[in-house]
Amino acid sequence: MARSNIGAVLVLRNDGMLAGIFTERDLLRRIGSDGGIDMDGEVGGYMTPDPWGVSRDESARFVSRQMLARGFRHAVVFDEDRAPVGIVSMRDLLAMLLEE
């Protein structure tokens, strides 16, 4: 994540559907809760299962308001079959705002 300068990754099941999202915040919470992290442990033990998300046709305004209200920095973007197609971050939304 650090090498790619991203703050979250999707965790998918074998069928391609979403199992969860793993974020920087998940990592920090884990370290804070027990003072360490097992770098050989499975990401499923650290991720946020069943994360909140939006359909890809929602407006940037709606998504940003929801993210602020819910305290999230990332939102999963789903297609019409509820398959994950990406992640939008607060940084993405701010960049869009500054380009307008």
C-alpha cells in the first residue's frame, strides 16, 4: 500500500465478490489494540468485513456527504450486480473538487 501510495485495498472472495476492505485505519487500530501485528497473519483478521459502499452512478456530492457523515475515508464502488469495481477516497473527491 505504501509503495502504491494508496490507503485501502479490497479483499475479495474466490468468486470475486467483496469480503471486506483493508485500510490504514484497520492496521492502526490493530496495532493500538494489542501493541503489535502478526505480519504473517491473514488480512481477513484485520480487514473491515462487509464495508459500506455506493453504486457507480451516485454523485460525488452524495458520496462525499455520506463519507463525512459516517466518518469514512474510503467507499467501495459497486456495479449493478453488487460486484466491487473500485474504491473512491476522500483524496479522490477533494482532487475532483479542486479541478472544478
